[in-house]
Amino acid sequence: MTSQSGSAGSLDIGGVFEATTEIYKKVFGTVWIVALILLIPSAIIAALLGNEGILGLIGSLVQLVAGAWLLGSVIRIVQDVEEDGRVDWSVGEILGSVTGRLISIILLEIVLAILVGIGLLLLIVPGVILALMWSVSMPSLVVEDKGVFDSLSRSSELTKDNRTRILGIVLIVVLIYIAIIAIGVALTAAVPVLGVIAMIIVGVLAYPYVSIISTVLYYRLVELKEGVAVAEAVVEEPLDPPAPAV
């Protein structure tokens, strides 16, 4: 593999949104099927267990695992599409491919929450810098099968020289969200039922898009930094050649 180490240029912000939109069209249904399979049972279990004592803690843990499983599954779905342009894996295969990474995903979520949270407490700016630096750490962990801290290092390497552009992507998404919320609030104030319905519809449409954009960003950064597709960048141990015939 020939590494170009970022010499290929700057991240194309419009290209990230364009690629995300194309993948969104292909994976919308799959993402929601997986989300419903994971989130509905976990919500029911948490509701039955209540919010108090050890049972409440168990319910929270169930939801934590379900959320991590969904996060890893969405990354796998995007990975599947990035490989050949379509969703080939069944829902069972997608869910099964994440089970071995669940603990690592949860640990990475905890590490990110702690370190970025500390950074945000230190005048906000350090936390924003850390969040940008590690913005593709989760896809790095799942796609490249890296450990928690190796994923942070990999994300730092991939985002280097493009963090301002990544911030631009985040700001665009946030501004869109603010506009949507403002419209929803206005509709709710005018016609409450219409406003609630509109917010539900927007939530259903927006969730898959927002959930896949970080993985699309990861793939674009790998291609930009290393000049190769991720499948080529993830180097596997070569198999031993077969023994010569006697």
C-alpha cells in the first residue's frame, strides 16, 4: 500500500454531503429496521425495570448496550455500501458483525465522553478541538478492528489538516437542526398537532442521515490521506501459500 499522508489536498465538504445523501437513499430502510430491532426491546425492558435502584441501573445498561450496538451496526451498513455500492448483508449479519466489538465501542464512548467533557470544561475550545480530532475514531475502531486508543490515534492522523473543514460540516448540520427545530416550534405554537406530526416526520427522515455522516467522513478522509479505498488500506495478514505438489 502506498501512503500519501495527506498530500492529496483538502476535504471536499460538498462531496461529503453528496456521498452521504447517496448512501442515505440506499440504507434508509435498513438503518431503521436495525434501530427498531434494538431500541424498542431495550426501551420496553428499561420501562419495566423502572428508574430506581439496581433494576434502574440494569435498565440503563441495557439501553447503553443497545445504543452501542446500533452505532456499530450503522457503521457496518455504511461499510457494506462503500464496498460495492449496495446493502448486501442481511440484518442478522449486520447485527452479528458488531457483537464482538460491543465492549470496545462502549469503552470508546466512555473515553470520548470523559476526555471531550473535560476539554469542554476548560473554556470549551479544547473540548471542540478534541471532538474534531477524534470525530472518526468510532468508524476507525469498527471498520479497521482497532483498539480504543489506537482508534483515537488513527482518527487524529486522518483528521489532521482538515479539522477546520470538519468543523464546517458540523456547523452546517447544527444550523440545519436549529432551523428544523425553529420551524417545528413555530408550527406547534400555531397548530400543536401539526407541529408534533411534522417533528416526528423530520426525526424519522433525519436520524439515518445524521447517523451515517461520520462514517462517510471517515471513508473520504482515508481516500484523501492515503489515496486508496479503505478495503486496500486495511491490511490483513497474508495467508501462507499452499504447499507445492509432490
